[in-house]
Amino acid sequence: MQIVQTDVVIVGGGGAGLRAAIAVAEADPDLNVSLISKVVPMRSHTVAAEGGSAGVVQTEDSLDSHFYDTVAGGDWLCEQPVVDYFVANCTREMVQLEHWGCPWSRKDDGDINVRNFGGMSTARTWFAADKSGFHILHTLFQTSLKYASVHRFDEFFCLDLIVVDGRCQGIVAIEVATGEFFRFEARAVIFATGGAGRVYPCNTNAGISTGDGMGIAFRHGVALRDMEFVQYHPTALPGSGLLMTEGCRGEGGYLVNKDGYRYLQDYGLGPVDPSPRPKAMELGPRDKVSQAFWHEDRQGRTLETPLGTAVHLDLRHLGRAKLLERLPMICEMAETFLGIDPAEAPIPVRPAVHYTMGGIWTDGDTATNLPGLFAAGECSSVGIHGANRLGSNSLAEIVVFGKVAGEQAARAARAAPAIDARATTHEAEASMQSALALLGQDGDQRLADLRDTMQTAMENGVGIYRSAEGMQTACQTLEKVRNDYSRVRLDDKSRAFNTEWLTVIELGFTLDVARAMAYSALQRTESRGAHQRLDGYEKRDDEHFLKHSLAYAVADAPPRIDYEGVVITKLPPAERVYGGMARQEGH
Amino acid sequence: MATHDEIEIEVLRYHPETDSEPSYRTYRVPFAHETSVLQGLQYIKDRLDGSLTFRWSCRMAICGSCGMMINGVPNLTCSAFLREYHPGKLRIEPLAHLPIERDLAVDQTDFLEKLASIQPYIIPAESKAVDEGPFTQTPAQRERFYQYSECINCLLCYAACPQYGLDSGFLGPAALALLHRYNSDSRDVGKADRMPIVNAQEGVWACTLVGYCSEVCPKGVDPASAVNRNKVISTLDYFFRFMAPRGASE
Amino acid sequence: MAVRRPYVRPMAGWWRRNPFYIFYMLREATSVFVALYALQLLYGLYTLAVGEAAFDAWLVSLRHPLFLVFHGVALAAALLHAFTWFNVAPKAMPVLYLGSHRVADRTLVWAQYLIFAVISVAILGVVLGG
């Protein structure tokens, strides 16, 4: 095993990880940063974000309004002091990205342009056409090359944390190209490993979004918070789940059922206006828009397509010129994957899993309950998304809290005690042996079958609408998959670039994340945000469940689900109102 | 997926631990209308041979992971479809001109080093505090560089460039396109720092304008235009330095 | 322990692998004919300096069938060279704007043909008129 001694390890080279790396380098250039990513950073899933990133800029807009939209959008399950910090720092980070070269779309006078987004009271979503995530990621990656103290370990797969004396002291990683094990000794570790959309069969996520960081932290006793809240994005392509950005609706696109009817008006989101009204109709929040699809589908008002039922995302009235300016990638994708010109024909779409609101529990400073471990971005639950994330809050989150994580980790690294090399060696050896055992094990289970079984169980049991029966079935299937996991037989027993081996390790993480989601969901006997039940718990129950769920790993048993209160400082719980009655301002 | 037909996929295999050179292996893969070449490879890995090695991630032609040679042409496998090759067969190879790490995965480190060498970040005239707000940049100013900022680093252009294949010292299409992207940005004044890279033997002058890089670019970046515009810029730069040895490069 | 052992493929015969490369080589090969034609023209100038008899002999030699074939090939090569250059010229030019609209590459290519045609007609006019 090779040893790398460093000050701060950052796992994940997406937006949050890169922003954290830059923050460490700027806080203290003497700290050695090891940026570990299982893919070359610009392949990270941040690249696929399309619509944009929130930040209050318009004179008629306010931080209070962004705060209100976020907390109400999250069905009051948000940590209000953290949301306060978040909205106060979004714009700053957007400007910082601009200074680093991000090609934000502009108004004619050269000022930043913003667009409408679902659940937001006014236009405050900064965008770079419909490739916002792509440009943010490449801007951060290329900017990170300026900092000599940031050392990249591209295509290094993080296998485990090294925890000694209750303190995180590094990680174990596998160099993909060789299959060699590396022990990184570090005084602070940041997880920025992204989401876990791959828990589900039809998702908008990249293949790498397998919840590695969540799974690893969970196994070390770190709490996974609010895991039952899984966001379905309402407009993805049937079959593949490829994302058609909410920006389509932000620019004025319609959702219509098979009768050409804008059905969202039947789900408390009306009235129908000729031009987009914030927080109404197609600009409703994602949970409600996806739920409306479910009802339309049940009532037979969706279209049959070869890859499943769908509704139409109609952009024709926007005109080709606007589509090419604002939504060029959507046009390109519709052409490539469907053979459709959105200026001429509507795009068939249906909901697909998009985002994990929950994640590794952190405080407002991104510290987890494991000393020395920090988490930022989608893998974390810092507390801003609650039960339903608003579109364009996650790109803002990765930079706002990526920066915090970097600064906090830098501080922690300077204050950390010396590393116990002997104990870390011992821990790392154990991780290595268990990974090698997976490589060598004999059995009768095929990796792809286990993955498919897990994904189908989650879609069927822990989908847009849930019932105890369905969730229990899902939990049982997950336990069975967990048992079968020890009997997976790999075709590939070699070490160099063995992606089958790495995939089976990932599946282990994903499976733990799935279990945390399913058990957390089963025990939340209310409906809130993205967690909607059909079995007598259709209402929000603030008395019992204005609480975060906390899933803890238990050896050889289902996760233990605990709860903690929500910190409410400014905005007491109230009804979520969208459509014509929605509050447009936060005052 | 609704399966209609089968297609033969021939894949170049190379394992660094056991093989002295690559060899082909053939698989039969069922496909439907919407099955991408990438999904064909995933089918092989899931069902037929778990040892087949390739990179992929986003599935929507933006992450740049899954570039390969399909019947000799560099392409993103996620946005090429098996139906386009039926009833013929496919031959899939790793991106040309790049060393093979294993099977269809190539070694990308050379490009990553080249990218780092061009100073791919804004070098501002004077440092501006975040509190001072964003730079003003009109849509017209943005358009001067935007096309070049759309490079997804998929390396198809390197697989298309025989000059790079013959001499990997050449900085290559994508790195030069990104260099031009920063030089053309109204917020950047780093051109003088980057001109030695443009002027060098391994810079634009190693390009013989084959033009295939722009042909295969999946994002319309047109790296050939970046490289060749910089030949003009390099010539002017030389001329002005010749005329006024202590003068600026503009 | 595993080590990296990247395999570098040989480049021999690269230009035959792709029709695009074959055409590229053809484009590059046109320069040979253009150069030979230029040498031949230079020789003509030389004979003019030597004297009338030498120049007349050169003119006679041009009528030889082999020379006619050579001229045909050289003309084809020059045209191909011009055609490929017209196509790539927009890549080497600074981006042109008409108002706020960028002039498309294709427009620039056609503009060159137009200029080419105008100049050709003008020269023809001078030659035939003179």
C-alpha cells in the first residue's frame, strides 16, 4: 500500500469539491490538498446541471424572498439559520464564479441575466444558456489549476474512511488504472461525493452518482439525515431519464396532457396566464409538478410512448430564435435522442429521480458528527433543502457550502492532533482486505441483476407516492439483495482498471443508501414535500414530524431511525401555497 | 427495452497485465431504436462479459467520458445509436492517437497536463473584489469566446488529429481552443503570457490544417478555427515584435 | 503489484485509414503540381531572356501531348487547391460581424467564389478584348 501524507483530503472533484479545494488553497497555501476523484473532475455530475443557479440580484428581489421560497419549498423542514446564511451568500459566489470566467448569459447592457425557476417568487436564477453546471464545473476546474497546493488524484476511487480514536484521519483509495491501494493520511477530510440517483432505475443522474460518500460515512456511524426525501424531476425523457431542464418552463414552456390541456391548473397551481407567473402552473415546485403527473397518469390522461407514459413539454410558442439562445442543449438533445425539433414538436417527458435532498448530516459549518470529517454538496444534508429542493438552489449550494467546507477543513487541519500512523495503517489494511475479498469471492449472483432488483424495488416501493405495504416490500427486497451481495461473482478478477470490481463496491454503498431511504420513508407516517403517502397519512403532521429523520447504521440489522428537531427562527410553519394565491414577496 | 434486432459489435481489447498487444473480440447485442452504442457496451458488460472496460458517465454528451472510435470515426458513444450501423457491424476501438490504458479506456494525462499549461483561467487586468460585483460583458463580447468555452474535453479532436498522433508534443486542438477562449475573453489580459505557447514549435505551427478535429467535434467548438486564427495572430505577434522589439504583442 | 503499461498504437499508414485523411493528402499533393508548373513557367521566362529561338522552341515543346496532359493535371490540382483553400479560409480569418450578426462560414466561402468568378471574367475580358 502506498502512503500519501497530506493536510486536507477532498473526495469528489465536482463543483463542491473543487470549490472547497480552492477555498483551502486561498485560506492557507501552506496546507497540502489532495483532491481525490473517481473520474477526472470535469466528468463529475455537476457538468449535467442545466437550468442555473440562484442568487438575488434584481432590485425588486430580496434575500427574505429567497429565504421564504426556500423554506416553504422545503415544506418547513429546513434549518432556517442555515438557509439564512445560504441566501446571503449565493450572489457573492455567483459573482466569484463570474470573476473566474464563468460565461453567464447577459442582458444587452452587459449585466447578468436571470431567469424564472420553479417555486421562486421572481427571476433570480443565473444561467449560462442551458449548460450552467457545465460552465460552472469547467470554470472551477480550470481555475483550480492556478493553485499549486492542490494536488489532484484523478481516477482514484475512495474506498473507505480511516477513523482512529473517534477521529477521521484519512482515507483509503484505489488507483483505478493499476488497482493499487493508497492510504491518504490527512488532518481533515471533506466528502463532496455527490448524490445517489443510481438508487433508482430511471434517473437523470450520471452513472457515477452512486452515493459513495453517504454509504461510507453511514458505515462509520455518521447519521444520514432526511433520506426519505428523494426528488423526482418532472421533465425527463422516458426510458433514459435524461433531463429536460426546468429552464424550459422558466422560459415559458407548457406541460400538457394527451388532450393538449395544461393539467397543472387542476392541481392547485392555476390560474392559466398567457405569460409565466412565478410559483404558478409550470413554475410550481418539483414535488407538486411530479405528483400532478402521477395523478394524470392514473387517470389515463398521459400519452403512450414506447418507453412509458408521458406528457408533453411544449416549447413551440417560444420560437426557434429564443430556443437556440436560451435552450440550445435542449434542442440538441431532443434532436439526438428523440429526433424532435422542439420548435416544431412537443417533447415527451415524465418524472425521473433527480436529487437526494437528504445526505450526510452536517451542521451549518459543514462539519459532520465525526470529528475531522466535513461534507458539502449533494452528498451532505446541511439543512437547506428540507423535504423538497427548489431548482437552482443546488448549484448555489455546492459553491456556497463548498467554500465553507474548505475554510472549516483548513481550520480543522491546522488544529488537528498528529496522526497515529500505526493505527491508520491497521484500519487501512482492514479496508483493503475487504475490498480484495470482493474481488476474489465466488458465488452465483450477477452484479447487474442485484443492481436491477434494488432499483426496481425502490421505484415500486419508494416512488412519488408511497404506502406502508409498498415500502415494506421494498425493505424486504433490499435485505435480500444485501444478503445476495456476498455471493456476487465477478467476471474480472484482475486489478488494473477493473471497473467491474469498482462497480460492485459502489453497489454496496448504493445499497446502504437505498436502505437508509426506504427505512426512513417507512417510518415517516405523514406526507411532506417529496414524501407523499397514500395509506392514511396524506397530510403533513407538524406535531409529530416537523423533525429531521436520522438514519444510523446497525451491524447486521436494518438502520435505526432517530429524529431531531428543526431549527425555526424566522418563519413558523404554514401552508404551502402556489398558483394564484401564492405569496410573491417574502415580506 | 423493446428488442427488435441484433447487431455484431467488435471491440478492441487490451489488458496491461496480460496482453502484449491489443486484439479484437466480437459480441452480439440486441438493440431497439433508441439503443445507444454506449448502451450496447453496457449490455456486454452487464450480461456477456463483465471484464470489458470503458468509461462513461452522463449519457447526454456533456461530460466527455465516452469518446471512442466507432468504425474508425471518433464519436461519443452515448449519442451514437446502434440502429445507424445496422445491418452492418460495429468496430469499436479506443480513441486513436492516445495510449490505451485498458480496452476502450485511453490515457488522458497528456491532455490534462497540456490543459494546465495554457493558463486556462481569467488573468484580470487588476484584481477585483467580489463585493464590487460582476464584470460587465455584453452579449457581443461574450460571443467572441463562447463557442470555444463549450469544449467538453472529450478528446475526439485529438483522435482526429494525425499531427498529434505523429508527434504528441503538439499542444493539440482542444488545448489551443481553450487558450483562444481565454485570450478572446473581454475580462482577460493574459494574452501576452500565453503567446509564447502559441508561437512555440509545439503550438499552432505544428498544425497542418487537416481540419478533421472540427469535423468530429460534438459541440461545434471548431478547434481548427481557433488554431488557425492563432497562426495569423502568431504571425502578427512575430511581425510586431520584429518591428518594435520592446513593444507590446498587440 | 500492477503497473501501468499503456499501449501506443503505431501510426504507419495512418493516412489510408480515413477518407478525410486521403483527401487531405491529395490536397497537400496538389502543391507538387503547382510547384512543377511554376518551374516550367520560370523556364519559359529564362528562354525569353536567352533569345527568340529558345523561346519559340519552348512554345513548341508546350504543344507536346505529354505537356498538354501535364497542364491538364496541373490545372485540376490548382483548382482542387483553390477549392480546399476556399473551404478552410473562414477558419483562419478573424470572425466577421455584420452589425451584431456573425457572418457564417458558408457565406464567406461563397463570397470567395464570387470574387474568383468576377476576377476570372475580368481577366478573360482583358485577354479576349486585347
